[in-house]
Amino acid sequence: MPLRRKKWTEEEEEALISKYGELLRSGFLSKTKSRERKFEPIANHVNALFHAHNPVAYPWLWTWKDASTKVQNMRNQYLGVKAKVRRLSGELEEFNWEDGLSQWSNFLKYKEVFGDHELDVIDFITQPASSSPSAPPRGTHLLSAPLSQHRQEHSVNCTPLPGDTAMHTLSKDLMHENAMRIDDHSADVLLPPVKDATASMVDHTVLDSQHGDLGHGLAFDYDGAADALKDADEGYDGNALTYPRPKRSRHCLKDDSNLSVTAHESPIFAFIAGQFEDLNERAARREEKIMEREREWEKRQSLLEMELARQRQDWERERKEMLEMWRREIDNREVERQERERKWEEANLERREIEREMERAREKQERERMDWMEKMQAQNMQHQAAMHQIQLQIAQNQQNVLALLTGVIVQLLGHGNDFSSEGNSVSSLVSQLLHEIQTHGNAIDPCRARRGTNESSDSQFDTD
């Protein structure tokens, strides 16, 4: 699907010309040097009035380049109509402004904005004093055959001036600039082949001017002009601001001061001058576009370098923070390790102290047990000796008692008749027996006392 062509509406054009005239009268445009600063406020003003409020009805968002191109086209259109209504009376120029209003309804309004500019930019043909008025004007080779017919039918009623004042001279700066551009480029020049294109454009201009079909906008409303500009732009290669160099005519380069034109050709050369100016403006725009791209590239490069520097600083800062964090973590781990080792040493010391205490307690218990065992063994030996002694005494007492009883029984059985003597003998035996028993009992009492002492000491040891 082909792209839609950007076209200005009448309301947008009216706002554009009004804002341009306001800034021109205020002196803002004369103080500002770059075209971007001049036309950026104008484009923003138009966009704020229309596109911002109703983007459907006004879909285009105009840039400062669009505004600059429109104003330039408006000025060229105004100068073209002004050249048509110019009348030469003697040495003075007169303009039929009412005729311009009949040809273009917005002519007077544009005249108020652009002012009564002199047509210096279109009077670039001169004639020497020695030239004859009847000689054919040089430079008419730019006109096509149909244009000659239309010129006869629709020529402007102007009378050429005789002599040196009959022709208008071109600004030397414009001629010198164009000549330098042609001479500086061996293979390419800035000017497109305008022979056929300009003739076709002027042809349509003359036809449309008679019917009053100049449109209301700032852009050219000539179909032939648009096609000619399109054909002229096809030679642009896109890499440099150059066009293929046309074949230079000997009449155009030999002696510019010998070129002449009558009043009938003034619209033609006005159009040609406008096209030259438009091409120069286009070349300047392309140069400015290239410079703007270079500035944009440098800006992007600087932004990229700044971004890389910022990222590098961020990475360096993060690396330092990470190293510092790792260092702090290592220090914390070292402190924790030392604390654990200290606690472990303290625990080992406590454990060893407890072990020593337990060892001392075990040794003490072992010594006490050994002492108790020795005491028990000694007491056991004493007890055994005492028991053995007691057993010996008991056995001896038993033997004595048995011997006594045996002797009593023998005496009783052997001396049964002698009771008195027997009674005395028995009493003597009984007394002897009691004495022995008493003696034996006294011998037993010390043993019992010693045994009671040993038992009391054993009970005391058990208590301990």
C-alpha cells in the first residue's frame, strides 16, 4: 500500500503564515541564525493548534523542516504571482495588485507577510549596451515550443525598456556562487538538468495563471512542476549532495553579461530562480541533515561512552562492595572460629579439671577402701584369734567340768557309806569347781571387752 502524501490543510496553512508573519515582525527570525531555531516554534504552534486537539482530522505532525519548506514554497509562489502582475512603465516598475488578487485570493495576505520584495532573485539576465533591441534574446533556448505558443496567447501586457535600462541584472553573488559550484565539481554539480523541467513548469504556470488556479496553500499546485521536480530528484545518488552534471551550453557560460530577456520571460526566469533557490535550499537541507546525523551519531557515541563509563563505575563499585562484603564475611568467620576455639579450650580445661577432681576422688576412695580393708583384715585376724582362745578356754572348762563331775561320781560310787566325809569332800569339790568356773569367767570377760571395742570401731568405719 503506497504511503499517503503529507498535505497541509487550509487551516494549518493559515496558522503557519500568521505565526511566521508574527515572528518576522517581532524580529525573532532576524535574530535567530539556524533554520531549526527559526521554524521549530512555528511547527510547534501549528501542531498544538490542530494535531494535538484533533489527530484524526489533522493526522500529520509537522516538523521544522516541513514548516521551512512550506514557507519557502509560499515565498516562491508569491514571487511568481508578483512577477505576473508586474508592469514596466518607462524606468519604473508597477504592479497591478488587484490583478494578483484576481489570480490568487491569498495574494494580498501573503504580500503583507513577505512585504514588497524586490525581484532581484529572478532578474539574472543582463544585456550589454552595444546589443541591439532587435537581436533575439539569449537564453530563450530554455523554453519549449508549446511555451512559445502560450506566451503569444497569454503574454503579459508589458513594454520592454530600451537601452541599458531595459533589462534587469542578476545579483552577482548568485551568479558567482553558481559559477563556483559548477567549476568546483568536475563530474557533478548541485544544479539538476532544468532545461525541460523548467520549461514544462513555466508552461503550466502560464496556463494556470490565466485560469486563476494557484490554490490556497503554500505548496505548488502545478502537476507538471511536481513531475519535473520528481524527475530532477531522480539523479540524486543519496551519498553526496550532488546531481549529475548537465551538458553546459556555450550561451550560458561564455558571457553571462550578454544574456538578455524581455518582460515576457520574467515569469520564466522567476520560476527558474525559484527552482535554483529551492535546489540550493534542498542541498543545504541535505547537508544540514548529514550534519545533524553526524551530530546525532556523535551524541549517541557520547551517550554510549557515558553509559559504558557509568556501567564501568557501577561494576567497579559493585566489585569493591562484593570484595568488602567477602572480606567482612571472612573476618566474621575468623572471629567466630577463634571464639569457637576459645570456647573449646575452656571446655577442655573444665573437662580436664573435672577429670582431675574425679581422679582425686577415686584415689581418695581407693585409699580409704584400702585402709578399710586393712582394718577389716586386722580385726578379722584379732577376732579369729579371740574366738580360737575362747574355744580353747571353753574346751578346757568343759574338760575340767567333766573331770570334776567324773571325780564326784566316782567318789559317790566308791564311798557310799561315809556320808560325812563324803559331804565334806563333795563340798570341797563343789567349791573348787566354782572357783575354777569363776576364774574361767574372769578370763573370758577381757576377751568380750576387746571384741566389743572392735565392733564399735567397725560400726564407726561403716558410718564413715
